[in-house]
Amino acid sequence: MKNKFAKISDHYGLVRDLDTQAVLNTDVSVVRQHEKRIADLMKENVRETEIQNMKTELGEIRLLLKSLGLGKL
């Protein structure tokens, strides 16, 4: 089956697949920008998770120190 596309008027880089009626973005630069944004958000999420894990571990260390009577050093 050969894909047939129709340009969508007034929307640069958008076409409609005539077989599936899907709207596709053919502007590669916009797609790359979106991929970069997603990658940046994922990195940010990893950083936030690591910070939260460190806070949790620090709280556990504080509790251990208090249980050893070393909480007020």
C-alpha cells in the first residue's frame, strides 16, 4: 500500500495520510525540538528523584545518629 498525503492548508509542515486520516508533522526541526524538550524533562525528573532520595537518606542518617546519642554534634 503506497502512502498518499495531502497538505493541510494554512499549516506548514502538516499533512494528512489519506489512508488512515492521521495528521502528520513533516517539519523535522519541530520534531527534533520536541524530542529535546522531552529528553530535558526526563533529565530534570531524574535529578528531582535523586535529590528526593538524598533527602530521605539524610533523614535516615539523622535518625541513626540520634539513636546513637550523636544527634547534637
